[in-house]
Amino acid sequence: MGNLNIAVLGAKDYAGKIGKKGTVTDMTFYEYKDGHDSFTLIEPSKFPEKLSSLFYSVAMSEFVVLVVDKIDSFLGETIVMVDSLGIDKGFIVLQNYIQPEQLKPLLAGTSLENYEPRDDDPIKLREELIGMAKAQAKTAGDGTCGSCPVDSHFNVKGVGTVVLGSVIDGYFKVHDKMMVFPTKKEVILKSIQKHDIDAQDGIKGDHVGLALRGIESEELDRGFVVTTDPSIKMTRTVTGKVSLVKFWASPMKEGMVVHLGHWMQMPPCRITAVDNGDDFRSAQVTFEMDDDMIHKPGDKAIIMYLEGGKLRVAGSIVLP
């Protein structure tokens, strides 16, 4: 059994031609299942109005289908986001007579540079994507501790507290003891569902519903993390070298309010110290967050400046 999480970017509702529509928030989920294998399509339904919609959609995904129906600043911002998150596997679908030569300069030197071209044929795409999900099933699940950032949560009569999210790494199984961050509350994993079917485990890439014993839905929030991984930690102050994107024109400045994105979190933070050194694109910067960031040591966070105009993705920093 394998599942592939795919961000479908650039053309709203295109994923609806490939999969069956499911949950709708600031992201819209579409699913397709063939036997024991499946894929989940994630569209950023509130982008470009909300940059968080794009960030969460890409951050939850391992693969991208980029549909290009026009070349504008929003396409540019999408490319920068995908590149910043380092997703190097994907397809390009061109529409409205756009030629590959028009797109090539925008992709050069990014993680999208080697994305494969595909015809604008949703049925063929569906067949290829489910084939990729089947192939992934052979290597899924390495027996290591697993984590699932919370996208949404609610109470189900007769079941209790349920959270929805994607397994970001590792593996866990029914009846495992898990820790909920940031509350550090221990819970029991009562049951797992994938595509509304009961399952015994959750592995990296699965889009899951987890029924938890030991916590109420009211105690949860988007961005919380349910995990069996003892290396998970929380950080409120981050100091380190930033890596600003090549299109970012100005240095980071003390007093700027930016957002750091990681998994399903995007807390606001204030820059309290900057040393630009010889190159402002790799400045030493201190970020003070309003809330704790939940992460593994060495994870990467995306720096976003929501007042940045046509480009709001500034760069990235490695978390301690």
C-alpha cells in the first residue's frame, strides 16, 4: 500500500479532473485510489491571496504538477516556493499555447529544472500518478519513529478526537503511545484511516485520519504535531545564516516582522539582530517567534515576508 502527496499548482480546480474532491479549507484535497494504492492531490485554493495556502500545499507534498496557463508574478512566486522547499520531482503541463522556451529561463537553476513535460491530459496523468504511487509502496515504511503535523481536527461521535494530516516522515502503528507537541501530552493512537478505510499503520507520504485517546479536539490546533519521534523539539529563538533567494533585492533588517514556515506552522516572528557581513543573502540573523516552532534538529524553515509585494518568499534558514 502506497500513497503519494502531490501539489497541483498554477490552475485552480485542475486536480478535480484527476481525483475526487474531499476536504476543503485553504487547501483543497482530491483523492484517487486503485486497490491498495492511492494518491492525494493538494491545491492551494486561497493562493495568491494567502501565501500560507501555497506554503502548506507544497510543504505537505513530495511531488508537484505545475500547470502553466500564463506567465506572471504568481507563477514566479510559485516556482520560488517550490524551489525553496527543494521538491525536485514533478511534471510540467503547458496551456494556452505557452511554449517550453518561454518557461525554461524561469526554471533554470531551480529544483524544477528537470521537471518532465506532460500533455494536458488529466486521464493520462491519473494513470501515471497511480503507477508512481504503486512503485513507491515497495519502499515505504522504514520502521523509524514517525510524525504527523495536524492540518485539521474534530470530534467524531463514537470515535472521539480525530486529526487529519500527512505523515511527514517515519512510521507509526495502531496502539502506539504518541506525544502531542507543543502541549507534550501523551496520547494513544486508537485507530488509523487512509481514504476512509481502516489501516494498521501510517508511513511517510500517507494522508491519514488518526483517532486519539487522551486529548480533546479543543486542545488541538493546526500546526500541532503528533509523533513517536524523541528527537522532536521546540524552539522560539532561531539564530543562524539565512539563504535568501536570488530574486530577493534587499537585506533583512532589525525590526522586520516575517513568518517562518515549517510543516503546518507559519508563526510570525521579529528580526532582532542582523549581521550582513560581506553578503546580505547569507547574513547572520536572529528571529524571535511569537510561538514555539516544532521541528527536528537541522530541519529547514522558509522565510516569508507578507509585505513583500510580488515576491513574498524571501529564503530559508536551518533550524537548530
